[in-house]
Amino acid sequence: MEIEYDAKHDLMNIQFLKNRKIVESVETEDGLVIDYGRGRKIVSIEILDASKRIEAHPLEKFHFTLVSPELSA
């Protein structure tokens, strides 16, 4: 997963699948776009006018937790 913020265009992109062709883009609300690849897999989520929707410096407060199931014996 990769998260990018483009201050010049005020765009935040959260990419889940790298180097995948986008076959469909759906705007779910004004300024939020979900990009789908084959099989309706989510490739990325774009947030347009991001500074109006998130804090001023979103990546400064980035916290990522990976949760994985415990292995059973």
C-alpha cells in the first residue's frame, strides 16, 4: 500500500494494488473516487480537494497497524 499527497493539486491517493490497470472509476461522493481493476478489486482511492476533507498535514500523523490472524497449532 502506498499513500501519496500532492499539495500542488490537493490530491491524496491511497494505492492498494501497484501497477494494475484501472478499468472503472466510481465517484461515491463529491471528490471521492474509487478506482477498480479487473474483478472489481480496489486499486486505489483518490481524495480530491483533500485539504478540505482531512487535516492540513495528514502524513505527519500517519499511523499504520497491521493486524494478522494468529497462527493456530
